Amino acid sequence: MSVATKEPGVRLALDEVRALARRVLRVAGLAEDHVEAVAETMVAGERDGCASHGIYRLLVAANTIAKGKVVRDAVPILSEPAKALARVEGGGSFAQLAFDIGKPALIAKARTYGIAALALNNVVHFAALWPEVEALAEEGLVALAFTPSHAWVAPAGGTRPVFGTNPIAFGWPRPAPAPPFVFDFATSMVARGEIELHRRAGKAVPEDWGVDAEGCPTTDPAAILDGAMRTFGGHKGSALAAMVELIAGPLIGDWTSAESIAADAGAGASPLGGELIVAIDPAGFLGDAVAGHLLRAEALFDAIEDQGARLPSARRYAARARSLAEGVCIPDKLYADILALEASLTS
């Protein structure tokens, strides 16, 4: 059972987080196969200390369901447009089950042809991309993933939203016992969920995170949510955001962030669109020499860590070890909001 802790929140074991997520998603009306897939991404976020992509996303998913912007019982359909390509038509469902259905085909094609790509079409996104690339890296593959979102982000030099937060994720397999090298970052200054968490907590944000509706810099998270977020790295992040729009939008026959938010029509639901995932089998280039070259990569990682720098994902893995042993702490208000949501859906 959950118990109060000295921390400002409620301590839950990961199984309790999983059970809570599943209960809320079920009473929200999501079909059981989607419930399982969606809940696991929320548990993974909470487990790895990614609060903006953890159990908070129950509120986001439930809102999208309530607004009728996701198909609750869609059956994703796998197809093969070319030998090294796979596609899953999600039918307007959340993206998690579509990826689960397409992953085996992507892995098999990458191992057969050396490189393969999977397009997820017509799916609703609310989660991070690192679970996808980490799962592929654990299979010994190098992986990249991209997806647009809603047009919330202004291009460098502009003040009006054009891009989504447009994350890019990368996974690299490492010899056991090291976990995969993984990074996942939005091309915006921060994930939109981080701004929303600051708004909920009544905290100011750094001035470079975004602008208000008039295009003026602000530290008010609510004003940024009503205005525009900024890309990271100025014109460099802006160019990467444009790349994501193209390769996970028109390239795979899916929507841009501007098209997604137009279709939302003010509902405030999660983005609908596509995702592109690329998997590369190192053995395609290296054959029997794979192990030796992966060890050369370990020298790179050692050179980073030996000078006190942190590898991307190291903090997530450390949080994972703690939460597996100790559970996680959910802020009091968020926990109360989730329980209130569950009660409202069951009344």
C-alpha cells in the first residue's frame, strides 16, 4: 500500500504506479491491449526520474481520450511497403501499441538488410522516444527515432509557433553489463511537460524558454504555453526541428506539427501524426568484427566519464536503480489530481 513519506509526496512502489495507471486508463475507456502498452511508458518515465513523462501523463492521456481525439480500441495494422521498410497504420490510437506491433518486423529487417526503417502513421503521441530506441539497442541495434508534435515552438528569429517540440532519440548497444547509450531530447529548449509542471507548481521558468503571445520574453510558464516555446541552440535547433518535421511528416505521408494542431481545433489534446524509427545492425558493416569495434566505442565512453563528465542517460539509469529498490515519490497535488480523475471517471 502507498504511504506518506518525509518527502512532499506519496511513496509508491512501481507495481503500484503500474496498477494506478492501468486503472485510470481502463475507466477512461481505453481498450485493454492499449492500456498495457500505454501504462508501461508512464511507469518507465516515473521509474527513470522523468517526471514530465511519468504518471503526470495520465492526466494528459485522459484528457485526449475525453476529447475524442484518440481511437480507444483501434487495431494497428502492419504492412511492408518495401523489403527494408515496415509501416504500422495506427488508426488514430496512442503510439505505444503501434510500436510494439512494428518492433519485431523492424528488428528482423535490420538484421536481414543491415538497415531498416519503421513508420508509425496516424498515432497519438504524448510520451518520450527513449523507450523505443533503448528497446532496440538492447537487441544489439543502433537506433534513431523522430516525431513532430503540435506547433508550439517558434523558429529561431521568429515569435509564432511553427514547429513541435520535435524530439530526436538515439540508442547505441553496449557490452553487458553496461546499459545502452541513449539520448532523447526535444529540439525545443525543454519538453512542454516541463513547462506545464512549472505552471502546476507555481514556479517561474528561465527567460530563454519561450515568449508570450505578444512575442515578448517571459518567465511565466502559463504565458509561454499561450505563446511560443523556443528551440535550443538558436538556428541549429531550429534546423533540426525542421528536419524532424520533414522526415517524420511528409516523408512518411503524415502530418506536420502545424497540421496536427489545426486538426486539434483547440481541444488541447495530444498531437496526432507520425513517427520514423531507423534501426541499423552493426554486423551489416562489420560482420564478425562487431565485438571489437563496439569495444572501441567503449574507449570513447571511458574518455568522457574519466574526466568527470556524465554520459547521457546515466542519470536515468541511476534513478532506475533507486526506484526499483525504493519506489518513487509522487507529488501530493499530482497524486490527488489523479485520484480525483479516477473517481470522476468511475462515478
